[in-house]
Amino acid sequence: MEAFLVSTGVVALAEIGDKTQLLAFILAARFKKPLPIVLGILAATLVNHGLAGALGAWITAAVDPGVLRWVLGLSFLAMAGWTLVPDKMDDEETAVARRFGVFGTTLLTFFLAEMGDKTQVATAAMAAHYGLPLLVVLGTTFGMLIADVPAVFMGDRLAAKIPMKLVHGLAAAVFAALGVATLLGAGAGWGF
């Protein structure tokens, strides 16, 4: 349960102000059809984070536990720094909208926007850390929905009220704590 809860919280915090949340705002403003947007976010996140979780599980099996502890610890610390860098929306990611309809556009743009994004990297790292990729993927997907569904339904009204620097600082602190804990041996129960 810890893997699910930590994954949910970390990604929900990291996603606030992220480019995919900005994409949710843009798609909601453009299409005004929340259900296919939310379903597209869900499908894209499950596939994207599923791949990241599988990579994390493979890393756990393939990498020496001592090396894994350092790689994961340093990865979490790098994620802490990366979380403090604000995202901007690329125009290319919204250009797909003219061809695929609301669901297809959301699915494609979210999947592509998440490739190599901090939440995807965090999913791979947490799946490797906990050794429970299914719970991590479910948690990170739920965290994405916690951050993005309100963006779809409440849009700019919500964004103006969220203190982005504080939220990014909290997410960075959680990643840093995970990094330090991992480096100090918190993963010993999972073999690293």
C-alpha cells in the first residue's frame, strides 16, 4: 500500500504546473468535452506509466542491488531539482487536435508529452525502488488524475488560485526525501 500511496502523492504534486496539466487546461478550453479528455488522459497515462513501470521492474531484476540503491537515490535527488523547473507547453503538442477528435487528441498528446517527462521517470524509479510496478503504476496514474481532472473541469479558475512555487517545493522535498532515504538504505527491505 505504501508504494501506491507514495506514488500517488509524489506524482499528484509533481504534476501541478507540469506541461501535461497545462495541456489538460488547453484541451478543456478548446473542446469543452471533459469526459473524452479525462478518458484520454487515463488511457495515455496507463500505457505510458505502464511502460515506465515495466522498465523499473526490469531495472530491479537486472541491476546489482548496491548499484541500484545509488542510481535510484541519485535519480530521486535529480527529480527534486527537475521538479523546481517550471514546464512550458509546446505548440506541436496541440497541433494534433485537428485530426483525431477529442479522445484521440488527448490520448496522443498526453502520451507524447509524458515521454521522458518527470512523472514518467519518477514512475520508473519508484517501480524499481518498491519492486511493485503494478501498485506504482496505479498510484502514479491516480496521481495524474488527481492533478489533471480538476484542470479539465475547472480550468483557469483553479490554476490562478494554486501557489505553484509552494507545490513544486513540496514535490521537490518529497523527491529529495526519497533520494536521501534510498541512499541511506531505506530500500533494504526490497533488496537494495
